[in-house]
Amino acid sequence: MLELPSGTVTFLFTDIEGSTALWEQDRVAMAAAVARHMALLDAAIQAHGGIHFKTVGDAVQAAFPTAPDAISAALDAQRSLLAEDWGELGPLRVRMAVHAGEAMVHDEEYQGPLLNRSARLLAIGHGAQILLSETAATLARDALPAGTDLRELGEHRLPDLLEPECVFQLLHPDLPDAFPPLRTLETRPHNLPTQATPFLGREREVAEVVALLRSSDARLVTLTGPGGTGKTRLALQAAAELLDAFPDGVFFVPLAALRDPELVPSAIASALGLRDQAGQTPAQVVRETLAGKRLLLVLDNVEQVATSAPFVGELLAAARDLEVLATSRLPLRLRAEHEYPVTPLALPPASGTPPEQLLQYEAVRLFVERAQAVRAGFTLTPEIAPAVAEITRRLDGLPLAIELAAARVRLLPPAALLARLEKRLPLLTGGPRDAPARQQTLRDAIAWSYDLLAAGEQALFRRLSIFAGGFSLEAAEAVANPGAELNVLDGLDRLSEHSLLRPVAGTEGEPRFVMLETIREYGLEQLAQSGEAEATRRAHTTFFLALVEEAEPKLTSPEQLVWLERLEAEHDNLLAALSRAVISDAQVALRLVWGLAWFWYFRGNLREGRAWLERALAASGDPGPLHAGAFAATGRLARHLGDYGGAITLLERSLELARSFQDRRAEALALHELGALAGLAEGDAAREVALTEASLALWRELGDSWGTARTLNNLGYEAYLQGDLDRAVSLLDEGVVLARAAGDRLVLGYIVDSRGVVAEAQGELERATDLYREALTVAQQVSAPLVEAFALSSLAGMAARQGQPARAARMWGAASALRDAIGMRLPLEEEERFAGPVAAVRELLGEDAYAAAWEEGRAQPFDQVVAEALTVGNELAMSTPSTKGAG
């Protein structure tokens, strides 16, 4: 692990001038030369206390605690390189740059503007030249290496488009003295505007756009994306880095103020500094001027003059060396066009990221940088880091939204700012006065796109904003077009073009469409003003109620995986429909929660499911036929959450209603759950068996393989607990057959795990392990954490038998973390089953090692835990004296 200098750090950046041509000249010789050049650089860096922390191709990046150390290393390295005989390759000319400032170290890497500025300084130099920034020169002026001096080269604009940098050249008798002019913005014709703030992140995007425009087959690249994603800034940075590729210049043409496409030629002429010519139109003047020129035009905000696209096509046809970089909320639809979608900034995960790692995410870094501009001393402390991360997530990673929010830090600390972000648009105002009007508030930025839509497209957009978390084409047709007056497919295409929504992969190959939440909020405002809100809400609820009622019987069938995925994809929409129904239509709410009860149970959403079921029951008034099943579902979730008393009350009410309404299925469900609780809460094995057998009789009477299999599992496990292994085998084997026939992987996982317990008790260790692995595998297929936790614990016990105590402790820790995450209580019989193995493993490892392994398992990514668990048994061994009691 590198010990990177921190605080005020001096960077030395180097690369080989003309390396591409040298590689093409002789790859073998060049490979040897690059290796030798690296050795010489490393020797100089190490001799002066530096750290070579990164290599990109033949470019080296090193860090030093002081500027004099970095300059001494650069001097020694350059002298060694100049003195070396490079054979037939000729001189290997290496350019170097030294820059200093406050460095940010996160996750063992440097990040931030200092790194970028150093790279820009290097880019303007020449082979064998050593350049220093003004900061580095100031820090080292009184401690320069012997025999050296500095020559001030004046102020120069670097490709980062910030204010000019005063640049110095290191002089020494052993170094060349004369060089061509620096490759700064001044050395090529351009009108790229100075930027007030550093360009942060987007290194990959800049490199990709630059590579596209340097290639021979991309003469028109259009950066597309919604308002506020930073298309203009990305285009400007890419253009600055392309200056060397366009000897006739790079010219920025702002089009945001235009509404008339006929004025586009005049705007281009103005940016190029062309005057009107008698008898010629601006379009003719531009075409003639650009003919034969190697030049890049940056056309910014083309969307509201998109019908001028044919003129751009004419320019590209007339001027064969012209290239165009455009920014637009919709593509230009020209044959030469390469569309490059600009997505929001990278966001941290929802939770669990340590504060010291948050700054590796572009969105967080941007917030911090902009907050520091309005509030001196702002830092990402552990106390405020979670709020900052959540702010960037709430704002969808939109650079404009993040900058507007960060400006509020002048008055509001991050926690207070986060609390006010429920309604984003009113808060996100007050951008810089010198920014375009549409960039001074986020609402204006989105309205800019909305105003460009036709009336039908606007209607579709605002109706689609009712969807939470995305929607399918089928849902869009049903909810947003009930009167069939809109062309939804074409409308979706247009909204996607305007960057107001984007298509994503859905289930079964069907596309889905999503809106950024900031854009959706604007759509909801427009929906409320249109008078269509109530009808759209009703259509939304009706569609998702139908989906839930279609899904309910499929969740315990061979089709369950498909329907679980459909409901998972629509989770946010389902909760939105439920939220409205609980207030406005209690019967619809009850139908929704009954249909979703098994979904919540399968996916381990125990707390969420119970809360919604209880809300719907409380709002529903007098009991009806649906109440029996709803009370049973609520009791089932309460049991798994460990609220045995509450579960019994709910299930007894369910049983009473089921018998009152002659609902045999609800009665069987209630009896099943009450039987389980008789054992768990009361320790009454006889009552447990009686209730469960009554449930079994009903399921058999109904001809329900699924319910029969569930009940056989409970009876079989109780037989195991009573020591009747033959009866347990008989019941569980029948249950396995029925569960496979029913196609319910959750029930199958439970029964297979139970059957493994019996096989283990019979000494059939290999079979037990195979059964536990099957239980874990089928549970993984449907993402069923309740079964995953049981199977993982069972496999941990087998790992203990194999003499792998640390592995067993990790797996038990992971199972514990999974149960905690969903709120599941470990049944008493399971605690008793593993008491012996856990005690044996703790004794073998010692308390400290056991606790460390346990915590490691809790923190380990669950997919890794599962992958490791599925290898248990590959080298199965019988119990040894050292693991006695571990089974």
C-alpha cells in the first residue's frame, strides 16, 4: 500500500513526446526504451523522496512532499534521459510539469482539480522541457537545485479554460534552452470562453468525445441529455483538448438565445468573426469561408433551432475538413451524426459508503467544490457526509441541480437542505447572475425542454409523470392515453429525443422508460395545472390493481419468477397507488395489499408489508370477504418479525372471519400459521400438530399442492424435533414432490432445507449438504431472503463439520446480517439446533477470532457469501474430535 503525501503536495507529471510515431517505427525497440525511461524516472523520483503513484501508457505521475524535491527529481530525470543513448529510435524527448497545491486523497488515490490542472500544464509543454506552475515556482524559489534558474514565460490559458496561469521554465546548463511556443489556447485560433470554476470529473466522457472527433468517421458528434446534465461544459472541455487537431481553430457558437433557425448562419458567422459580404447571404459566406479549413465548430443548445440541422449537413458536405460538436436535448437526425448521451454524474450507493470514499463520486465532489465557493472551510466531515450523499442522490446527479443546491449551503447546513428537498424545484433557484436565465433555476432548465414539445407531446409527458420509478409501454398506453387520442409510441420517441425520459431494459426483453425525479416533479406540476390529474391518478390505480390481481395466483406457480420480477419493477408505482387508495378507496387498498402479501413475504419486505396491510385494514371499515385473507397475511408477517402475540391476535381474527365467510383457503392459511405459533410462542407441540393437521386436511380437500406442501414441511420438521425421523422423511419427501409440481421455489427451498436437516441427523452428510445447497440455489433464483438465511446457516454448520471454523463463523455472521436486514426473528428451534456447533466453533477459534470472522461475514457482499457457501461439501469430511458438537 502506497503512503501518499497529503496536505500541500507537489506533483511531477511526465510523458514522451511523439510516442505514437515511435511505437509505429519500431515496437520492440520502443518497448525497451520505455522500460529504460521508466527506470530512470523511478530512480530520480525515489532519490528525492517521491512516490510514483500512477502510470498511464508511458506517462508517469509522481507526488512529493515539497516543491524543491519534485523539481530536483525532474532535473535529475531529465539529465539522465538526455544523456542516454536511445539507439536507432533517436532521442527520447520527455516533457515534464510541476504543480503544487492542496491534494485530496480518497481510497488510496488522488482526486480533484489539482490533478487535472497538472495534466493540463503538462499538455502545453514540449519534449525535454520542464514547466512549473506559479504555485510550484513560489514554493521552491528559495530552494532551487544548484545551477538552476527560472524563466517566466508569461500568463497562458491552459486547456481547462480557467483563468490564465503564469508558467515558468526550469533552466540549467545541461537542459535545452530554446523551445517552440507553448501549446496553450493562444496558439490556435479560438473563442472558447473562460470558465469561473474547474471542470470536475467526466474524464472518461471527455476522452471518449475527443477520441470520436479525432477519428476519421465521426465528423458530427451531438451531446444529448436533459437540461442541467452539463452538456455545454463537457463540450467546451473536449473542444479545448482538441485545439492541436484543428490548425484553423475551434469556435464556440452559442445558440440558446435564438428561436429562428434562419439566424443560425449569422450566429456562426459572428463566432468566426466574419463580416457581411455584399450580394451574399450569411449562409453563403460561412460555406465559402469554411471550405478547405481544418476547423471545429461547437454549436451549443441546438434544440430550439433544430430545423437548422440541414444547414449543418450542407456545411459538412461543402467543407470536407470541418467537424462539428453540438449540444442538444434532441439529436439533429443527420446521416453523419454520432449521438453521445450525457448521463448524470456518478452517484454513491444508497448507504454504507464511508465518508472518506464519498469523494470518489463525481456528484459528491461537485457539491463539495461548489459549497466551498460560497462557504469558506466547508469540508466533508463524517457528520455531514451522509446528508451530502443523499442530496446528490435526490437530485439525480444533475450537475446544475447540485450546483444550485450547493449554493444554498451559504445559509443551510446539508441536513437542513436535505430536509427541504422533498420539493426540489422551488428550492433550486438563485444560480449565478451571469449564467443564462434557464440555468438560474432548475425549473427553467426543464421548462426550456417542455416548451419545445408539441401540444400532444406535452400532454403525454405530464400524464406519464404520474408513474413512479418508470413504466412499460403497456402501462403508458393504458394510463396516459385512455381516450386513444395520442400516438404513444411516437410520443415516447420524441420525449426520449428531448431527454425528458430515457428507455431502459425491462423484464422479458420489454423496454421500460424512466424519468429523472427532478423532471418528473416538473411534469407533476404541469399535470396539476392541466386539470387532468384526478383522471390520470384513477387510470394509474386501475392499471396497477389489475396487474396485482393478475399476479397474485401466479406468485405460487411455476410462473412466480416472472411475476416477482414484474412486481419488483413496479414497486414504486404500486406504493404510489396504495398511498392514494388508503386515503380515497379502502376496498381498492385492501385488494392491493391482499394481492401483494405474498410478494412482500417472498422478498423479505416484512416490515413494509405489515405496515401497509395494517393501514389498509384500519381504513377498510366493516369486515368483508377479503378481510380473512388480509388478516392471515398480516399475521404471517408478524410471526416472522417475532411479534408472536400480535400474530396470534391477527390470525385468530382471520380464522373467525374465514369460517364466517366460508373461505376455506383463508381458514387453511390461518390454521397453518396458528399451528406454527403454537410451537414457537407456546411450546405446545401437541396443539401445533393438531392445528397443522387440520390445515393439511383443508389443503388436501381443496386439491392445493402448494398449501399441502407448506403444511407437510411444518409437520415433517415437527416430527424431526420429536425424534421420529422416519415420519419426518415420509412427510418431507411428499412435500418435496408437491412443491416441485407446484413450481413454488420458496416453499421448495424451505422443504429441501428441512429435508437436509433430517438427512444430517441420520448421518447422511453428503446428501444433507447437497440438499442445503439446493435450498440456497432455489432461494437465490427468486431472491427469497427468508430461505437464504436458513440454508446459509445450515451450510455454515456443515463447514464447521468439515473443520473450517472461521468459514462457518463468517457464514453465520452473514446469515445474521441478512435476518437483521429484513427484521426476521430466528425461531427458537433453530437457535437450539445451532447452539452446539456455534459453541464448538467459538471454542476452537477463541472469542476474538470468532467475533472477527462473524463481523467479516456480516460485512461481506452477499453474493460472495453465497458463492463461498455453495462450495461447502466439496471436500466433505466426517466429524473429527476437534469439531465434536459442531453438528
